[in-house]
Amino acid sequence: MKIFERITKRPALLNYYLRRSFYWPDTLPEVLDYWQQHNELPFLYGGDNWPYDAMCERQRRKGVYASQYLTPDRTACQMAALAVRYFDNDSRIVDACCGTGQLTRALILEGVHPSALLGFDADAELVDLYERLYPETAALRMQFHEIDFRCENVIANPPFEIVECVYFLQWLSRTQRSGDRAVLLLPYGFIDKQRPKAVQETMRHFIIHHRTPMQEPFARTACRAEIVVVERA
């Protein structure tokens, strides 16, 4: 854990990464380190979800990479409510591509016990943050195609690039059995695409139970999305 001196004049989050001095916390785990050391965040903040807001602000300054389009709060809550409605409550919930834990946070607010959750992501920084924010969950630093165990209940905001999204759904079809379900945030209209053929070939493995357009924009992209509930056929 890095040791940080207290910042006497903390800028508001909106300006934190613009004015950040080199010795101030930069990554989200470092921000968490600062909070644990000083019992305050290194920036002035009036919200209730600093990991999400800080990540959005950091992306505004440094750009988005690896298709990390963060799930907004209301959408995360909507997906969590659908998960509670459609999932088998006796089985573990896998938060695939968990990022900062937006979906895990929403599931916990819906009453799901953290010990029933497993999150994984390929980003080491975000997995470090995730397992420290939600210590009662299980956390893995892995890409989805490296996961080879059964995932009965999956909730995810997977990569939005067409090829990666197809790979994700192919992985989902391999790691789920008939009757297993998933709540997914997908590019709008993706499941209707006729090209590439792999989209419809993969979707034949699933029964669609619910789909609804995302009602709010992503913070750092204009991509449209929809929430889709699928069941492995």
C-alpha cells in the first residue's frame, strides 16, 4: 500500500485529474488506499458511488480502452432486479467482466448476499479494487475465455466490439447448461444481426426472455445498448 500525505486543498472530483499532482493518488486502488489512510477521499465529492464517478472522470481525461463502457447506476439496478427475478436463487451469480463492481453493488442493494457472488475481469487494477470493495465475494483476474467452470447465473456488461461480443456469447453457451440464465447489457440490436453469421449461429443456443432498451446513456460513449435476459436452450 502506498502512503500518501494528506491533500490540504482537495479539488472537486470534476477537476481532480485535471489538476492532479504527480504524488497524488491516480489509480482507483490508490484512491482507496488514501481513503483508508486519511478517512477521506483525495477529492471533494458529494455523491454515493465514488469508484464509478472517479473512473468516469479518469476516462474523460485519459480516454476509454478495452471497451470499458461503465454500467450507469440506474441501469445496473435495473439489471440486478431482473437477475433477482429470473435467476435460480440457490446458485452462485457470476459478475462477468465485473470492472469496478457496478453490477455487484446493485445486486447487494437488491438483497443478494456478497458470498453468493463471483466477479472476474482481465484488468488487474479493477480486480484489485473489486476484491477490496467487496471482500466477501470471490474475485478472479481472468479473461472470460479462460473461465471453464459452469456459470449457472451470469450478469454482465461484456465488450461491445462485435467480434468480442460474439466470443463472449460463445463462451456463455459453453459454460452454461440448459436452463441456466444470463442478464446482459448488449449493443442495441446486436442479437438481431444477420451478419456476421456467427451472431445468429450463437443466439440459437439461447431463449430470449426479456429485452428492453437502455434508458440512460453511457458516460463516455454514444453507443446505444439494451438489457437482454437469455436462457441456455
